Amino acid sequence: MLDLAWPLVRPVLFSLDAERAHEWTLAALAAAPRLLTAVADLTLGLPNRPRPGFGGLTLDGPVGLAAGLDKDGRAIGFWPHLGFGFVEVGTVTLHPQPGNPRPRLFRLPGDRALINRMGFNNRGSAALAARIRALRSAGRWPSVPVGANIGKSKITSNEEAVADYVGSTKNLAGLVDWFTVNVSSPNTPGLRALQDGEVLRRLLPAVLDAARGTPVLLKLAPDLEDDGIAAAVEIAIASGLSGIVATNTTLRRDVLAEDPQEAGGLSGAPLWSIARPKIGFALAAAAGRIPVVGAGGIETAEQVRELLEAGCIAVQLYSGLIFHGPGLPSRLTRELGVT
């Protein structure tokens, strides 16, 4: 039913401003979670594909939800019912913040792409922690692993960034199944400078200590040079992290049919040609010493299979869901036939 209804629903959503459609969808999921999960369960026929994950976790499938779609965890319980084997919420920051001025989210339907300059708009990590506690108390916590993507608050200087990340980690420690340290979004001024080796050597051990045994991953930008990726992977391994996520959104526009001249991070189908080589380089740098989660422009089972066969432990997607509909995660897993 969800797949059949999508051709009717998509024009309605795409007639709205992209962020308005996003907010409307999350509001609907938050207002009627039981009804919508029941519909998803009845119509998608979710495949069961458990597999070893990162940090000792068992994933319910190879396809996970990437951060960005559900920053404040408003629909945590719903996403697994689309076939996601693991779910990442956020990016959340220590301080609540409104993000950048609107408009800040743009669809490029011809390219099956999004440009966003949201700027980590969220209610803060303490609010996310409260929401998670409420879900757990109500018995509505999903069975799949759920992680939190954490970033730096805009009001926090880079000199104080470590304390900012540590604060969010402490707020959520013991409540989520892993943390992803986001130093690769292009939409917070100065954030990507935190990918510098000297900064990572201070940041990652501090987050790991605050996580109190919860696995920690590091998310890297596709715009990093290969030597930067190699250096970040080595620091992650030396720090004791549980994985690398490659990659985030890109600032490049040369992969678009037509550049709309909007600032922000590009995601969706065109990102694949940029992300795929960087994922391969991250895998080569990791050399089996640390798991790599592949992300960036994924929308077909062939792409998922390619990354898994190349050595990725799992993949994540977000933009593909917007253009291909809610049946995409279960369809990809079913087409893979992996165990």
C-alpha cells in the first residue's frame, strides 16, 4: 500500500516547500505512530536480515537510516517499520538552536538530489535524551540499534568544541546504542576544520571517555583529500573508535545537470560518483582494522551490494527515501537477499 500510494502522495509533498513537506511528514508520524507502523508492517513485508554490525552491535539489516531526516528523534519508533536495520537520529548539538535562515532545503528532482544548509536545527541533546527516556518508559523503543549523530553548536567556538561534543555525549550516554561524531557537515561555520588531525586527537578520546562504553563512530566529508581521510582513519583507530562513516554531503556542484546556485551540502543520486571513490579509499585505509559504513547517493540494490562486497559493514541513506518513497529500504534489502 505504501509503495502503491507513493505516486499519489509524492506530487502533493513536492508541491510544498521542501522543509514544510519534511515537517508535515514528521508531524504526521508523531501524531499517529501506531496507525502508520501498522500500515507499514502490513504492506511492506519486511525481510529479516540480521547481520554483525559495528561496536559489537547486531543490525537488523544492511540498510540504515542516515542522520538528518529525524534530527530530534520524533519518529524513532517508525523508521524500522520501513525496513531500516538501524537508525541514526540527529544531528543534535549541546545547545538548542534554530539553524540557518529559511529557505534552507531545496529539491532538485531532475537530479534526484537535495541541497541543504539547515545548520543543525534541533532542540538540543538534553531534549533528545528526555524524548528517549519517555519512549523507553512507554515501551515504544524499537528493537533495532539506534544511534545519535552529534555536532558542534553554532555558538561554540572551535576552541571549545571538545567540551560541546562531550556535553552532548554525556546527555545521551546509556540511552543510545552508538554515537557518530559529525565534523563533516558544511553548514556550521568552521566545523570541517575539526577534521584536522590535531583536533581529532583531542576530540575523539574525550568523546569516547564520555560515552562510557557506548561505541563511537566518526563521519567524514567526501571533499577531504585522500591523505586527510587516511589520517582521520588512523586517528580513529588509535583512539579506539568502533567505525568510520564515509561520507557526508558535498560542496561540489560539477555533478549536477544544472547548478541552482544555492549554498549548502549536496546529497542524493549525484553524490554517488563523488562518495564511491572516497568510500573505497576509506576502506583501503582501514584495511580491515575498523568497520566502514558507506553513505552517499545510495538508491539501488546494486550500489548496496557493491559497497558490501567492497568491505563496508553496512550502508546508510536518506535522500533516496525522498525520491523513491517509503518502500525503498525494505525493497533494497529484499533485492539483496543477503544474510
